[in-house]
Amino acid sequence: MDSLMTAAARALAAGDPLGALNRVALRDDAPALALRGIAMAQLGDLDRARTLIRNAARAFGARQAVARARCIVAEAEIAFVSRDLGWPAKALHTARTTLEQHGDRVNAAHARYLEARRLLLIGRLDAAEAELANFDPAPLPPALRTAHDLVVAGIAMRRLETRQARTALARAERAASEAAIPALAAEVESARLILDTPAARLIRAGGERPVLLDEVEALQMSKAFMIDACRHVVRNGDKSTSLARRPVLFALVRALGEAWPRDVTRDELVARAFGAKSADESHRARLRVEMGRLRATLRGLATVNATKRGFALAPSRTGEVLVLARPVEEKYAAVLAFLSDGEAWSSSALALALGASQRTVQRALDELALAAKVQFFGRGRARRWVTPPVPSFATTLLLPAPLP
């Protein structure tokens, strides 16, 4: 590699894409194309960057396996940033294997972190953690150590392990400072803000208040009777039951929990559970059936007592009933949570991240657009969706995650 290429590569590593372009902008050999592509990606022109990286991979040829593998890793990073989650993950894993076999541990580690970040984004926490298992980031450059700890912190936050998340972010902050790359420091600061921004609402007798992720974790570990509307779980001490697939029962227990220690009228329960504006005899009969099912489901956790007006919740243990609600009550809260990261998403990428059909996601986006909650640009397959201002709450508990 000649001196200009070396200087351009060092500029890119230091987060100076314009300095790199000043050295290789007029060159069309394979290494220059690759560096130009990375520089354009850092400047935000992802379409141009993708084209340059692909041209570089073709120019390197089959005999230059390491160079081609590096191009694949660069293209995978562009795909991740542009939220092209359908990009073939197998190609990235193959490129990583090639780099490991040829001793390029730095770029192989970069590929590993890209795989882990993609898995984290779509809620596959165990798989993302497995990518980091028994892997020591200490010998890596500061930028990659930062990436490692950002993934560790992301996994910890999704699992409500805030102490581990803060420890990882402290390491990431030190590594980012050592790397002296402003964009990297900004990413660490953005992750830290999640821990210092309300993530849920705590509803109890007498009112409600916002709570941070630390307090959510403490509540999950407490002995209180907890109705978790973020994960649709009812918990009393060390006993719990999931109602994620029984929305009617959860709507009933949540209504009872929000009113505790008072009872809830039958008409109000019918409205909350069945969406009926007024209760007739068929609704009341259905309510009796569902209450019987709820009693059976909550056995050992609480009982549901009939009153003159309706029903009341009675926990098995004495103590307060708490309801943990999402920070925003929105039909398509999970869609807004993904869009709140500031990136432009395609409907296909959102469908993959949410585990839903693309048609379902498209209907959600259309409704949100009519309500002026999201915006789009582009047409056809190139259409991308963004959200207007960043919300003033953390979206951690809105993202899909494995149920406890």
C-alpha cells in the first residue's frame, strides 16, 4: 500500500472521511474504491457508499480473499446502518471466518460486532450474547472495544440489568475517549441517556409517575404484586404467570389492578376487555366466563371477588398492587420504538425486527402516517420511514423481547 493509501486509511480510522477523500478521491483502483466507499458511508451517503464497496469487491478479484472479505464487512455495516436487515447474514459470517483464518483479527472482530448488533436489534438476545462469549476485546483498538461494550450494555438494558449496563457504558466511554472519534462518543452518550430517561409509568392507588429503567428492574425483583403491562406478566413475589397470549384476561386484571383496592363495575370491565360501549346480557355472560378463567389463571397469586357493582382484586399476600405501564399507550408502540432510533427504516426491515408480516407493518405505518406520527420518503422498494422528533422517553420496554 502506497503512502497516500496509508494516510487515507489512517484518516478513516480516526473518523476523518474528508481527509481520506482528499487523498484518494480521483483514484479508481480497488483499494481506493474501498476507502472511498467507507468515507462516503461515514459522510452519510449510503447509496453511493454501497456502490463503491461493491465495485471494489469486484475489482479485487477472487484471489484476494481477505480484501474481498473486508469489503463484505463494510457492505454489511452499510446495510445495518441503513436498516437493511434482510441483507444476507451468512455472507458476513463467511467473511468473518475468512478474516479469522488469515489473521486479520481487527476486521474479524468488527464483523463479529456487526452480527451481534443485528441480533440485538431484532431481539435475539441469547444469540447476540453468544457472539461475545469467551471473546476478549482487550487487545483490540479503542473503537472496537467501544463497540464491544455498547453491545454488552444493549443486551443488559434489554434484560433489565442496569448495573451491568452502566458498568459496560463506563468502559465504553473510556474507550471512546481514547479513540477520540466524536461520532463514537456521541453513540455512547446516546446509549447512556436511555438509562436516565423515563422508561415506563408506575400506576398505583392515588396516581402514577414515570420511572427509570433502574427502578423498573428493582420493581421486577421486589415482592410486590406487580401487573406488568410492558411484558403482559402478573407477578406476586417469586410466582408469576404470563398473559401475553391472553389479551382479554390481561385487560381485565389490569383494570382491576389500576382500581385496587376499589372494585370495578361490570360495565367498565366490559368496555376495557371487549371494547363494547354498553353492556348487554351477552356481554355480562361472557364477562362471567372470562372472570372464571382469570381466577383459574391467577390461582396462587390472587383471587377475584364479586361485589355488588362488579369485581375486585385481592392479592394472596398483603401489600400494594402496582401496575407497570408502557411509557406511551399507543397501538403501534413497538413500531414507533424502532423508528425512534433516528434511522430510516423500510417496512420489510421493521417486519423482520418485529416478527410480523410486512403487510401488517405496512398497515401500521399507513395509520401512523395519517396521524402525522411518522413520515416517509422515496417510492416503492426505496421508501423509508422515519419518526419526527425523538420522544422524551426511553423505548427499551417497547421493543420486542423474549418473555420471562
